[in-house]
Amino acid sequence: MKGVILAGGLGTRLLPLTKITNKHLLPVYDKPMIYYPIRTLINAGIEDILIVTGGNDAGDFLRLIGNGKEFGLKHINYTYQEGQGGIADALNLAEFFADKENICVVLGDNIIEKNIRSAVEAFQRQKHGAKIMLKEVSDSQRFGVPELDGDRVVRIEEKPKSPKSRYAIIGIYIYDNTVFDIIKTLKPSDRGELEVTDVNNAYINRGEMTWEILDGWWTDAGTFGSLLRASQLVAQTGANKI
């Protein structure tokens, strides 16, 4: 399995902090934000990693991370997303890198306390389809929300006004290699972007979606409040525990 970190976008919700740097290079406690998703993948046993970045500061990722030696990697890959086409559009740039293998996708501003190794291993046994990670939250209307029927995901709604569950879909997705075929069928949403929710719903419609509850805490870091919370959580309890 290969790993893909999506670290593009303009980070407009964090202006003026992102006026002169990419959001994923901002500090979360004592490390740059991008370090955490890299460690998430490595802790899951994934060492073939692609970083998808964009904006005016893409070169700073290479200056910071280099070839990944600091993380014990032999090599790390980079590609560039022009504009803001959405998560699925950014993921589509990884097709050549994936080379028909399964992929684990992590949004660059997602930080977890523990690890996802069990989910990755479960997906290897699943062999095809997709797997999403869920976490119970108090404000699920901010996220993609699954409607569940026992062990089955019925549908996913993006930022619903009346959520059908208290779970948020966190920014970690595991896909088989047909994900790129699905992306090619998508049409832009009202935001003008290719949405990852549409990708996930396509797998649901095919009866090929599984889910797992994430162990430990999780937060994104894409707003002032969540960036502060992420730093506090890391300072208090640490992150990316093996």
C-alpha cells in the first residue's frame, strides 16, 4: 500500500497566517503540521509516500522535508496541484504514483493521537473497495457525516444542517486502485470542486465501503480554533503514538 498526503489549497481560513506560507507548514506545538500525517503513514507501515501540494510555497516542502531522511525514509515523492480543484482533484494527481496499488490518503491538516495500523491491515484483508475512519464529535455538522445502518454505511452527507449521526468522517481514507476511475466520472460541486464525499458515496453505491472507529483523539487544524486545539492536544498527550 502507498500513502498520499494532500497538502495543497490556499488556507484562506487561516489568513493572515497563510499569506506568506502554506497552511501545512505552520507549527502545531513543536513540529510543522505536515510532520504529523507523514508520521501517521509511517506508523501504519507505509513508507512509499507522495505529498500533493500547491500554491506559491510548494518549494518550501522540499526545503523542509527533503528526501524524507529525517523520518527514516529512503525517498519521498512530490507533485503539484494547480488551483483549488478539491480533494478528489488533488488525489487524481496520484494515479501515476499509485501504479494500480491500494492507497491510504491523509489530509495534511489531520492529526491523530494514536495510529491507523489496524485499519490498514484490515483493508489489506478486505482486498478491494474503500474504508473510512469515523470519530464521534459534538459538532458533526462541520464535517462529512455518515448515515449508518448497523455495520453498513447508507450514505454520506457533507456538512448537513441536521446530521443523521454524531460521527464525523475524518480526513483519512483507504482506497483500492479503482478510485481513479471513480474520480474521472465526477462533476464539480456547487463549490466548483471535485468532492471526496462523492468518491465515498460511489463506493457505498457499489456496496464496497467499510468503516472503523478511530482510537484516541483526532482533530483537524484548518481553522484558528482547531489549530490551537491541535497544539494543546499534542502538548498535553502527544501524537502519532505507535
